[in-house]
Amino acid sequence: MTTHLNVTTHSFTDCQAQAVALAERVAARLRAALIERGRAVLAVSGGSTPKEFFVRLAHEVLDWANVQITLVDERWVPDSDERSNAKLVKSLLLQHAASAAQFVPLYTGAPTPEEGLATANARIDALPLPFDAVILGMGDDGHTASFFPGGDHLAAALDLDGHARVLPMRAPGAGEPRITLSLPTLLGTRALYLLVSGEKKRDLLADVRLGLDTAQNYPVRAVLTQQRVPVAVYWCP
């Protein structure tokens, strides 16, 4: 384990060990919340990296009926689409013991994320915030959540003084139009985790933290340099 400013890095020799460690840690956070407040709220990312983590977390024994799970961002597609983050969460995380949890989707069925924004925002407003844990990932282009380089609402999404909870996002590297929780919303959490894998992303992460070359402009840097919430990086090869 290494610590640098507001970021602590937990490195593992294999990705199964990473998934087990993070699942145990997040489950402990949720249990503590359930004991203290009788409910818990978790926000997770999509993509391929968290798959094993989802599988491990789904088997953790806790009062899942009082846990609410939402997404940090979503492609504007229904959960029948293979690229839907909701589909991924339902198929891997909302299983076994965790099948009793309540899932709060960001996709609303409206034609565009702009048209569905009010409904998505109301869903997040209705959660008993702050989050107990937020799980982020990172793309090869330095994006996290749907904070994409060149995003049409990137500046607003990263504005620490902004008041928007949810924003639409369109960007050259995003594929479909998306919807994302803003950075201030994500930082409203009792624990923040960044789940990454591969040597390429480890090196990219190091460049981002040091602000080297083009990495100083990668959106994920806003997460790593903020001082509101400590960031725990979980990395595996």
C-alpha cells in the first residue's frame, strides 16, 4: 500500500485478490451504514473492470433489502442493450444475497438524456445521500464516470462549486449519448474507490497524479487532486 497526498493505492498480484479485497471493504462500509442508519447507498461503475468485484460483492451477507444501488453514469440505452451499465449490474451484482437490494437506474426511457434529466435527477435526489461508497473506474483516455475529454458538459460536471446532481454528456469518445452524476455529487460519499487494472492504466494513473504532459488535462485528475474525500485506488495487473 502506498499513499500520496489524498490518494492511497492498494496493489494486488492478481485481479481476483483485488476483487475480493474491495468487495470485503465495501461490504464492511455497507454493514456499518446499516447498523448506524438502517440503510445504505452504493454507486457503481460499468465496464469490464468491476465484473469480478460485482460477483464477489453479490455473495456478501448483509441486509441487502435496505441497500440502494445506483450508477455513477449510464449510456443512454435501455437495459436490454448489451452496452447498458444497468444490464451489467443486474446480471452480476443484483444476484444471490444482493438480489434483495433496490436498484435505482439513471436511464429513464426518454428519447434523449436531456429529456430524461429531470426524472434521473429526481431519482438521485430521493436517495438518502451521502453515498456510503462510490466505485469509479478509468478509461484509457483518462475519463471516469462519463467525464470524457471533449465532453459537451465536462466543465459543468467537474465544477466543484456546481449544483447539478446529474448531467447529460456527449463526447467524441463516449459512443452513445450518456448521463452522469456530477463530480460534487460523487464526492458526497463516505468512501471513494477507483478500480483499475493493467500496467497501461497504472502508468497512466501515475502520469495523471503527477500532472505530466497531456495527462494533466485528463478528467480523472479532478478526482485525484480534490481534497474533499480520500481516494482509495485498487489496482491489479
